[in-house]
Amino acid sequence: MTNRHLLGIEGLSPPKITALLDLAENYVLLNRSGKTQRDLLRGRTLINLFFEDSTRTRTSFELAGKRLGADVINMSVATSSVSKGETLLDTAATLNAMNCDLLVVRHNQSGAPALLAQKVEASVINAGDGTHEHPTQALLDALTIRRNKGRIDGLTIAICGDILHSRVARSNFLLLTMMGNQVRLVGPPTLMPAEVGSLGVTVHHDMREGLAGADIVMALRLQKERMSKGGMVPSAREFFAFYGLNAEKLAWAKPDALVMHPGPMNRGVEIDSAVADDPVRSVIKEQVEMGVAVRMAVLESLARGTLWND
Amino acid sequence: MTDFLVGDVTLATPEGLLRGDLLVRDGRIAGLGPTLGRPDGVELITAEGAILAPGLVDIRASLGEPGYEYRETFASAARAAAAGGITTIAVLPDSQPAIDDPALVRLIAARGEELGSVTLVPYGAATRGCAGAELAEYGLLKAAGAVAFTDGRRTIASSRLMRRALSYASAFSARIVQHPEDAELAEGGAATEGARATIMGLPGIPAAAEAICVARDLRLAELTGGAIHFAHVTTGEACALIRQAKDRGVHVTCDTAPPYFDLNETAIGDFRTYAKFSPPLRAEADRQAILAALADGTIDAIASDHQPRDADDKRLPFAEASAGGAGLATLLAVTLAQVKAETLTMHQALALLTEKPAKWLGIDAGVLRRGAVADLCLFHPEKSWLVEAGKLPGKAQNTPFDGRALEGKILGTWKAGRRVFG
């Protein structure tokens, strides 16, 4: 049943990831050539079901669906804390009645897409659930890395900042360790998930140590909205002083190390504008472009069942 | 009411398992021992290979009523209890309204008497409305029949209030029952903190939250001379603290429940909300430690920890789903799995479900002896049955053991000599 859906990187295998990246690579070329493939998903319905605000991911899926010829509908569901639960399963029943083929879900609760996947007939794609996973982000990051470094194994990748609240960090370290890279998580202990060091990554609280010799430096957004009372770091300026990625800290990584960020950025908090906008080192804009291609590959694979049936 | 003789059966007596007969007359045990012989006009009940035990005594369950009748009612819980061999239930007070008034205490007991198949022993609220702010009326509540005082699933969080509760309750020789989790550390948590919660992206509660609360309350019990009971202990660290405190003579007792010695945190994989509990399921090492503490006597009883929930409470994203499992029908069989595994002897397992909790509650039950009220549970330790959510007795179907084949089938339950199941 999980083969019908993309709920997380957990459950994928290196050959499947490679196949997805290869397919996405073709879409990069196709997109750049201005051609479209509007017959692939013609007559299929894709619903973007977003329980949480998003501009970039939703637009990216919308574009991916449209380029493949799908009928794309965006649904933003306002969530009141009281009715969230009912909304989710009631929505599932509604979507079944609409004969939706592909359902892209973002939700602020870990496991919400998995719950929906049990109830809907459509293929569910997790577009970010709580602090759990964001698999298409990890795939687009992998594609960006592979295109720039020529490989997606044997690299040292530092993921920095608010690891605790980051579904991007989880999907990324799952994918990158699975493909044979060294992943370092860098941040203050209060923003590090419990026992994460037992999951195949190394944990660093010192940026110099964490960045030393890294091929890729990935900064994550400091998710102030998820921090409960009391705060997990004393202030944004203290965080920037010790963990904000600027030119000085980037110099600790390899000279050709690339800078990545899943967006949206808090400039001056986890990343300095000079680094984020550096035309040579930063591939942040390319990540966005890869996002559309990767999502086209995911949608095609799920809709046609080509990749998921071994 | 018919008199009957259960013939040629294994009797679970305080001295151990004995082969023999048990005679019930006028609702009481008229005799037990090898080959009693059947008097005229007495029905004979036989069951090859079965064990006759006292009716089980469950020291902690929520029954839904009053306030949550959509989850369970006294009547539906009584059916589940009878099917599970349980003849006495101590009922938690954190209902709606909370049981913080003598009239409400008497209501619970009276509803049990009306049902006739199960004795309901009421807990009183430790604080008014179980809200954690003001002491409840322990003296009046105890006089009305409250057996001990607790805020149920809610931790008595304030050290100052806990000190006063223990101190004041000691005047009435009453126990305070604590849900041992440091409230601030546990706030917002959905699973035990660790690699599993991390990979699932769930907010964690450190296992140490239990030991921190236990350590504080043990010290407060010593300070006040009060008596403390820890409900559903789940960690090795808490058991070690309680073991040491018992050795020093602190008035402390504790219990656990089947999910904590049968399951570990891996049961929540794939966001299975039916395995969401409060406190949450723990790491395997803690499960093992709970088994050791059951075997060495640190833990005084096994409770069903019955928390009825309906599908709408559970079919939610994990962190939003309600915690708790239905436990009445599976209490005996899940415990007997540890006899099969040779972690506990049959005698130990049954004592933890009958004699020890009855003694803790201070009630005349849980022992097979001449003259005692005939609350009985006849079961076959090797006969198996399948746990199926949707087909469990009673209203609550939220079992974490769905799909499990369990050995230990209840053949009959008697309340004061009247057959209420089988």
C-alpha cells in the first residue's frame, strides 16, 4: 500500500531514488527547452491540499502538475485547532467522491498524510508533515547536489541550525545517509532531536568543527513559530553569532563548498545575505528550479505506477 | 441463585495452586479442598484443565460515565469486566463531573450495586474538580466510601500541593495516587523521547520525567509521613527508586498495566494511535525492567488501566489523538503471556490480579477461602482466542492488542455466586 504513495524518504531505496533523480534530470532539460509533456497526466486530477501556508512548495507542485497536463486544484484548508481532526477525515471522504488521482498534502501534524493515505483512494504525496518528513524537498536537494558535484555519494554534508523542528533535515539525512554520504548535524543542543546521533549522522554543536571539510553547507530556517514558551535559543542575534551562516563561517568548509537553503530564509538569522546571494557558492535558486522537475518525476511515477512496482 | 460445585479443577489459593473442588452455597464459598463430594441438589461444573481463581480485582479503570457515555457506560464496562473475569473495579474520579463530592462517591458505588455483576470501588478526587488547585474533602469523601485520592490521568504537579495532599490525607490513613510524570517535561509530548520519536517527528517526553516525579513524591511522602501510590509505572529508573524507598520504610506502593510489560515504543510505528498511551510506551529496556519489578515484588498490582475511547478520539494525527487503551477484556490473557514466557509464575501473576490489589484496596475480596463471597473466575490457561477490535465485549474497542492471539480464555465469571459470564 505504501507503494502507492510517497509519504517519506523512509521506505525508499537507493535504486528508486536514483531512478527518480534520473527521471527528474530529463524534466530539467525539457523544462529548459520550453517543451511540455501535456499528454502524460491528461485527464488526471491533482489536488494540492494545504493545511499549512506555503507558497513555494504549492506553486512548485502546481506547475509540475500543469506541465504534465493534469487538472490541478488548490485547496487551502483553514485550520482551527478544534476542528482539525474532523476536517482531515471529512476531507478524505470528500476527495474520494471527487475521484482525485493525486493528492499533495501539507499538514502541521506529523503523520497526517499517512492517516489520509489510509482513507483516500488517491496516491498521497507528503508535501511536509509537522516535524516528520518532506520527501520531495530531500529529492530536489539531492538532484541539486548531484548536478553540481557530479555525484550523490561520498560527500560530506553539514545541515545547520534548527534541526529539531525541521522535516527537511529528517528527510535529507535519511536520503543522504542512505546514498552513502557523511551527514553532520550542526546546531545548539536545544535544537537537536533526541538520540539523533544514533541514526547514522554525527552531531556537532560547534560550527567550525561541523563545517570543516564539508562539500555542502545547508542552512535551515529557525522556526520561531514552533518554539514553545521559554524559547530554545536566547535570541536571534545570539543564534546568528554562533550558528548563522556567513562568509567567515563558510570559509571553514571546503573552498568549493556549496550553500543551500530550503527557504523561506530569515536573512540575518540563519543565513547572511552575502552568502545566500553569492552567485558562485549559493545554489538556492537552482533548488527551486529542481523542485519543479523532481515533482514532475514523482507525479509521473506515482500516476503511472512505473517506479513503484518493483 | 443456585448452589454449585466446581469439581476437579486447579484452585488458585493464597498457598498456591491446588487440585480440588470448590463449593458455593448462598453466594459464598462453602468449602474448598480435595474431593469435597457433591451434596444433593447442587449443580456440578467441570472444566478439564481449567483454573478457578478469585474474581479479578482491577485497581484502576476509567468507565466513561459520568460525562463520556459515548465512550463507555457503567453497564457496558460491566459486560467487558465480566467477560474479562473482573468482579471488582476501582473507578478513577476524573470523569465529568469529577468525583469530588460525597454524593458522587456514593453514586459510583450504588451504580455497581445496581448492576450486580461487578463491585465499583470509587476513588475520590485529590483536588477539587481534579483541577490541581485546591484539596478535595478527603475526610468526607472517605466516609462516603472513597478508597484513595487521585487526579486520575492528571499529575498533581505542584510540589506544595502534593505535600499538603500527602500530609492531610495521612490524618485519614488515606493514600494519594499519583500519575507520575513531571508535568512540565511531559507537556505537549506524544511519545517517549528517543530515536523513534525523532524519526517520526513526534514531540517527545523524556523517560526521566517519570523518575523525576517519583523521586520528588517519595521525598514528600517521607517528609509528611503520608502514603503514596504510583499509578502505571513504566520505567526501570522509577522502579529502582520505589524499590529503595520500600527498603527504607517509606509508605509507597505502585502498579503497572499490561501495555507497559507487553509492548514497547515500536508499537507506535506507522503512527498507530491505538498504541498511544499516557505515559507513553517505553523502550525495550524499560519493558524488561517492569517485568523484573513485577517478578521481584516491587510492583504491587497489575491494573487494566482501561481508558475507553471511540474511533473519533483515535482517528487523528498522532499528536492530536487521545491516549489510552481498552483493557478490561484482555487484562488476564495479556498477563498470562508472561506466565507462558516464564517471567512470572502462575501464582505470582494471579496474586497481582487478585489478592494483592484487594489487599491494597482494603476490601474483602481476591482470595479463595471458606466463607468468602463467591466472586470467581474460571479460565483455561491454554485455550486461545483472537483479540478483534470491533468484537470486544463492552463499548470501548480501542485495544492496542488488535489481531493478537492470546492464550487464557475465560470460561465463566461469578459475582457473589451468580454467573455473570460464560
